[in-house]
Amino acid sequence: MSLAGLDLENFRSVTDLKLNLKTKSVIIGKNGTGKSSVIEAIRILSVGKSFRTSKLDELINFEANFFRISAKLDDAKLELFYGQNLEKTNQKQLSLNGKKTALLDAIGVMPTVLFIPDDVEVVLGMPMLRRKFLDGVLWQVSREFRLQYLDFHKVLKERSRLLFLIKVGNAKLGDLMPWNELLEKTTNYIRTSRLELIEFINEQLTQKSWRVSEQLAINVVYEQSNIDIEDGIQDEIKLSQNLFGAHRDDLIININERSARKFASRGQARTIIMLLKIIELKYLKQSLQNEPILLLDDIFSELDEVNREILLSHINKEDQIISTQIEGDKLIENWEHIQL
């Protein structure tokens, strides 16, 4: 499903913007003109959250009390309103074809793959960023995953509170039993889902079509924390922390059988994350039977000529790309150029 039009109202620095988008569009402008805000707005409609902030209030233009994002798709219209209601408290309302809909039900209508310069930290940074990468892909694919993921984090929060109460003598050890069961259930579901995605990633990484140097052998391994929920309970109480669960796991990315986090150069890390983003695109296509939109926020300035060619060689003619570039950078000639 392609995105034909996007309207922004009071979104960050953008007060009113209407865009007509083609299959391949590049948004051009100086820093501060709102290029990244366009990418951010599309992503919010796609997955329900921003990649730049966890607080929707920060997205409202400082001269307004609401923002609105509207997307015209091939055969659907998505709109998100966030702002003050009659009680002057902020509320979020999402509509699909004019009918109010739950966020969890709208995800997947307009799938996206987001690729930003900071994504190199998925390879080089902390385990949390690699878990976030895996879960971000799965979030778009399965409503059940979204429910299990939300339940998992609710359990972590409640169980952490209970561990502290046990520590200070205001709760009993037995009170943990139902929360332990829920933690094991949701952890097992998340781990199983992640492992299925990792299997797909490794299958793709063995393909000969990548045109990456033969000296660059890449694979990924899922590393589960080995703490048993029963054996570690006393340490958990002492620390008031959840030591068991999917939030303690890591995705180990190997390059030539060595940890990419420790040994990859920044250039190699860019190549790896680019390949992972292409694989994400393929996975969403296969899982959703829907064409994802590839969102590139100032990526071409980060990639060398070889990686640029690899990325574009894996994009089909019908794949929609919405990219941003700083004014003056080299442009792809046959793409639609939108000047802000």
C-alpha cells in the first residue's frame, strides 16, 4: 500500500504542510525546515509512536494545543489527532477511513521500515538497542505480539514494585507466584517470536545476492540470559529488580565470527545495519502481504557509493521510498524532488 498524500498540522515546527508523494520521493531542505518531521509523522501513523520522543506533548507546535497527521493511502485514509479535548486534557484519537479505531488494530495498515543515521548504534551500542530492533519489526507483524509485549512490560513494572515491597517487609514471597507465571509466559512468547525472526535474518544473510565483500561474513545469534526465575529470587528481592526475562537478552551480531559490537569498524557497522534494514523490508513484505514504505532520514549522506548501490539494488520498482536530504547534496535524478 503506497502513501499518496500527507497533511501535517501543528506538528513540531510545521504549522501546515500538504505533500503529494510518489513511489520514490526525496524531501529537500536546509536543517530546521521540517524534513525529519515528515519522516517522524509517517512513522507515528505506522507504528503508533515516535522514534525521537516518548512524549506526544512535545510534538505539538508551541503556538497550538493539538497536532494532526493525515495520510491518504491507495484505498484508505489514516488520521491521528492529539491535543486538548473539552476538558482541556490531551487525548489521542486515531481514525481509519473516518471511523475511530484502536491503535493496536491500525498497526500494519501502513507498514514502514525506518532507517536513520543513529541506527548504526544497533550494531555498536547496548543490548537494549538490538532488542528494540527485533521487537520493532515484530510489533508491526503481529497483534498478538503487541499484546504480549505490552503485558510483559506491565508485569515487569508490577513485579519490580512487589519485589521492593517484599524487601521492606510489606509483602510476602508468595505474592510473586502469579506474576512469576505471567513473566514466564510473556517471556517465552517474546523469545519464540524473536528466534523466528532471527532464523529469517540468518537465512537472508546467507544469500549470494548481497554483493557485499566475500571477506564480510555476517550472522546473528540470540543470547538468552541464563538466570532461573526461582534460583535468582533472593537476588531480585535484594536489588528490587527483575533479573529474569526477555529484557535481559541480547542479539549478538557477528562479523567474521567475531562480535561486531567489539570489532566492527563504523563503516562495517553501517553496512551491517543497512543489510538488516533490507531484510526487515523483506520480512514485513512476506509476513503482512503488504508493501512497506522505506523511510530514509538523511541516509545517503552516511553511505558510501558501494553501500548506496547495494541498498538501491534491493529496492523493487514498486517499492515506495520517502527520503530526506540536505539542500546541496547529490540527488537521484529520476526521483520526485520536494523542496521545503
